[in-house]
Amino acid sequence: MTGLLRRTVLTVGAPLLAAVFALGLASIVLLISGSNPIEGFGDMLRNGRELETIIDTVNRATPFYISAVAAAIGFRMNLFNIGVEGQYLLAAFFAAAAGGAVDLPPVLHVGLIFVVATSVGAFWSGLAGVLKVTRGVNEVISTIMLNFIALGGLIAWLSRVWVDDVQATNSGTKIIPESGRMPSLNSIVEIFTREIGKGRRLTGVFVVALVIGLLYHVIVNRTRFGFDLRASGSNPFAARAGGVPPRRMIVMAMLLSGATAGMVGMVQVVSDRFKYDQSFIQGLGFAGIAVALLGRNHPGGMMVGALLFGFLDASSGILQLSGSAPREIVVIIQGVILLAAVVAYEVVSRIRDREEARLAAEALAKKQIEVSA
């Protein structure tokens, strides 16, 4: 087996084995629960081929992907930003409140909402970075605590001032006017397909997510800042010796991660609900961490992971409607895929390390033979 083929097998084999293992375990769970796995997975696949389901998949995958990029920025710096959840919810609240309070020309209005969201997310994440470099507080602890403060404290207090109707059952901020809403991409999709039915609208934030993924790749892999970030994460002592300021890099990475996290909730704010209320979607921050781990912090890998999670979410409803399987099986599949992928990647990493050590030993032995001859 050639070196290129071996590397390809190792790279592709890990996620494939993880997917097969997850499907196998999910099938066993379905059998134990009295359901037919063939019927359940068949319903999901048939439903997943419909255009409306594809639109749902992309809409659900968009915040997953943005959240994954936010987490991956910290991971590349060897920082664990567990606070994406609180950062995007707090940012969405402020952005929705700001968007509902003004009436500007469309471009300026949407721009204001995004600026507020990124600024709030960066500020809330930056607090954890400052605590780490000034007081040595571990970012895992600080971001978790900031999550609780954002959700249980600030939003609860601020909502008493900025909600539209405190007495309402599902009180929230004022509805954002038309000028603050992003147009859907339905007209573009329908050029190549057919008319999208069932009231489905492809969010314009999907384009924003693509731009975020592209910028992440360019900044992390093609700029001096990205090299410093990766070097500080891989070997902070060597990076410091090379002139990279570690404290500044930590704060910058947390600010950039938080700014990205601030855009996670924009699908709901500018494309769907047009406000922040008590039923605002939660859990996207933790799901993004899972997608980042599944995609190995690579923009392409995270996109595949986000689409997979989005497909499972979008297809879960059909299981309940058809009665072929409980929709909770989707959560099991997501968890098993993540666990299996982490294990598979670790196994592949160890195989690569042994292979590199073997090749290095062979090269060294060959060099010694040449010198002695």
C-alpha cells in the first residue's frame, strides 16, 4: 500500500467506521425497543430526499456550523470555550432588542444587528480570556460560570426592561421590522429545482455561515496570526521563545471565538422568529462543540458534521409521524457518532504515530548503513 493510499484510508476510514458503528448500535437499540430499524432508517432516508427536508436540514445545520467554528477557534489555541451557549444566547438577546428598537434602511439595520451580536459575544467570551491571563482562571470554569450568569442572571433581569409585554405567556423583545430581516434564498434555489412548498424558507444566514467558514480557513491556515495561534496551542513555550505573546494570543482567540459565537442565534433573530423570547432555541453551543470534535476543527469536516446533525434533526419528526421508531433515537445516534468518531480518530492518530516512528527508524538505519559503507 502506497503512502498516499495509506493516508487516505486512515483519513476516510475513521469517520466511516464511526458512522457504521453508530448505525449498528442504533439498530440494536431500535430492536430492543420493539421497532424495526430498516423501516425507521428507510423513513428517514425517504423523507430526507424531499426538497423541503433538505431546506430544513440546511437551516438546522447553519447554526451548528457557526457554533462549531466558534468552538474550533478556541480548540486550535488549545482553549476550551465551553461558553458558546451563553455567548450566543446573550448576543441574540441584545441583537434582537437593538433590532426591534430602531427602524433603519435594510442594509444598515441588518448590519447593526450583526455588529451588536458579534460585539456582545466577543465581550462575554473576552471576559474569560482576561480572567485567564490576569488571574489564571481556567477558561472551562469561567465560561461555564459565565453561561449561568448570562442565562440565569442577565437575560432574566434585562428581559424585565426590554421585553415587549412582561405579562405575555411567551414574552420577548419587540418584533424586528421588515428592514431588519434577511431575505430567504428560495428564489435562488428554485432556479435549479422546483417551487419550495410547506412554507419552508432557506435562511440567508446560510451565506453568512459559508463566509465564516472561509474566513476561518484563511485566517487560521493562511495568515501570520493563524500560525501564531496554532503554534501557541501546539507548543506555547516554543511559541513564546519565537516572539509570540501568549497572553495577547489567548485574549485574541477568545474574542474571535466569542464574536463568532454571537452569530449562532442569527438564524432565529433575522430569518425565523425575528425576536428573542422564552422559547428561543437553546443547546446550539454544546452541539457546536460536538460538531467541531466530529469535524476535527477542519472547515470541511465541520460542514459535513453540521449537515449530518442537521439531517438527523430534520428527519426526527418523520419517525414520530410514521411511528416506525421513537424520535429519541436521533439523540442516541448523534451521541454514538460523536463518541465513536473520537475513539476512531484517536486510534488513527496512534497508528499514524507508530507509522511515522517506523519510517523514521528505517530512514535512520538506512543512513547509518550508507555512512558505515
